[in-house]
Amino acid sequence: MFDIKTKVLNILRGKCPKCGKGNIYIHKSVFPLSKMLTTVDDCPVCGHKIKSGEENAPGINYAVSVIVYAIAVIFYACVWGITYQDNSFIYAFLFSTAVVILLQPWLMRLSKTIYIYVLLKFK
Ligand SMILES: [Zn+2]
């Protein structure tokens, strides 16, 4: 049983949803970009099934996009809250857009991890 802090840390580090020790992704780094979302079939530590048929379902890209969008909105809201008083919204908007574009590989990986944790039903 995990507490919420451990769960969030495991999501950020891309660890197994069951044991929290095995890596979900084949490559620890997001590079090469073409394989950044490739997951292992089973957890190397506990054997929990990570890859499922639902992972390649047509809705996965849409689901990951929605999660990336939600993370970006949260990021925009944080920047807007910081810069609201000095009336520099355009700079905040351009800065946060650039940051979100630069962080896109990590955001996509984080989104897929959240998808695996929240939406996929494991046996
Ligand atoms: Zn595991």
C-alpha cells in the first residue's frame, strides 16, 4: 500500500504502479525520442503486467493529449497567477508556451504514466 506522496514520486519517476521499483519504460531517458513511450511488457521486479492491449487502442493518443493539455493548463495557471499583478500576460504566455514545447517529451511520458496509473485496468 502506497501513500499519495510515494505514488506521485513513482509517477514522476516512471515506476511500476504495483511495486514502485521496476521501470515502466525500456529507456530511462526520453532519448531517443522515437522510443520514449515504449514500455516494458512486464515489471522486471514484480512481474506486474505493464503493457496491455488497451495501450495501443485508438483512444490512447487522445487520452495522452488530454492529460498533456491538463498539465499545460495547470502550468499556464501558475504562470498567470505569478504575473497577473504586473500586467505582463503576453510575456508569461509566450514564456510558458516555449517551456511547454521544450518539455513536451517529458510531458508526454508523464501523461502516459498517469494514463497507465489511472485509466488502465490491470488484472
Ligand atoms: Zn512492479
